[in-house]
Amino acid sequence: MGAVLDTVGKLIAGYLQKEVPGYEPFTPSDPEHLRGIIEQGDVLLVEGNNRVSGIIKYLTQSTWSHAALYVGPIDGAEELDGEPHVLIEANIGEGVASAPLSKYFPYHTRLCRPVGLSFEDRNTVCRYAINRIGFGYDTKNILDLMRFLIPLPIPQRWRRRMIAFGSGDPTKIICSALIAQAFDAVRYPILPKITRAGSKQARREILHIRDSSLYMPRDFDISPYFEIVKPTIVHGFDYTALHWADKQKPLREVAGEFGPFPEAIKSPPLVPEEIDKETTLPAEEVTAPLSAT
């Protein structure tokens, strides 16, 4: 019986993962700018264009149907052309796996960055996600998959529970739950429940961690603790350099003299470079000028 359920579950998962024809993102990402600005610990939200994406976008009332965590190059994981896998994600039918950044270049994406997260905690978050590569998605649980096949109207108060419904097995994870668990490992907030306690003289806010299965991709977008990073403007933007089709004569940018965006600047390393203690500075740099007496 288990084998039959697994086979039927895989068929449903395959159906849900099929792309919808005719998809065209309204604002696709800029690959070069995205690759130059993304950092470890960033969450990449994806619009998605398969059948399950449409259901998730409806249930969450959001543009975003999928989320992936950027962890940097993973040892031993790369494409045939040598491009390293740098994303960790969880997909229906596939489970937790790694992927290259180029996988989502054709899609509408958004970059969400945790604010103030230390270098050590970034490593912990990324390591948590990497260690869960191989965790599966429970295709034997048909009810878990069929919730994405029901196009019926769902009341607002039930939609979050509709996404969270599953087998309850901790090794069977969906995308946003995986990332929520990774940040929970360092107690970094996403959308915590907040209660106020204390006397009139001293009030304080107490945070309560939500169940990770209740998180959705859009929660990283609306979280007050994640910064929205737009790769095309983070290093500056000159609107006067844009080439508009209705202008009457060629402008300087047509001749290739300049563009609206400055040259891509790679983000600095998270770890400061070591100081070379052996190299001595020139005398004029180390000798302070004598003051006149």
C-alpha cells in the first residue's frame, strides 16, 4: 500500500511542478547585478510559474510562491558547465536540494537581507540549511499534496493553515519552513508574536517564536527585520542616462559613452582582511611632525 501511495504521490507532485505555458515576468531580475550584490544569509523570493505556484500565490495573496536561501558555493555541488550551487531550497516531490543562482534569472525575484546578523550567525544559518540537503517531501501523504489541487475559495483565516497542513514529519519540509527553521537556530526574528508585559514604570516586549510550518514566502518580504535589496539601484542610478524610445535624436548612451548604472561593485568580504604586521610603513607615514617650540 505504501508503494502505491508513493507512486500516486509522485504523479501528483509531477503534475504540480509542471510549468504553466505563456509565463513572462513583468520585471525579471538583472543577472549581473544580482550576482554581484547577493550575500550569505540572503533570502531570494521567486514568483514562480508552475501549477503549485499559482495555488500558493492565491492562498498567500502575494506575488511570491517560493523562497531559497543563499549560502554561497557548496563543495561538490555544481552544474555541468562548472557553475557552483549557491542556493538551498525545498521543492515538492524533490525535497531539500541545492541549486545555482542562474536557475531563477528568468523569473521575477526579490532579495531580502537580515539586518545586523553577525558573520558567525550567518554561517550557522547557512550550515543549518546545507546539513538538511537530502531531506525529502512526503509523497506518500496524498492529502498533503491534494490541498494544492483544490481550486475552491478558502476563507482568509484558514489560508495559512492550508499551507502548513502536512504529515508532521520533521524531515519533510517546504521552502519557507526550512528557511524559518534556519533563522530560528540563531533566534533571528521573522514575524514573531509580540506580547507586552511589565509594570507601568517598565514595559517591555516579549517575542514568541511561531511554528515554522506557518511561515510563507511573503513573510520575508513584509518582515520588519529584513531589508529589501534592489540590485539595480544599490550602487546608484542615473535616470537621465536611460534610453527612451520616443526621444527624437540619439543620445550619448546610444554611442556607448555611459549607462544608467555605474560599473558593478563587488560586495566586500564579510571577514576583514588580515593585517600584514611585517611590512613597515614609510618614514613619513609613521613619524609625526615635530611641533615648533
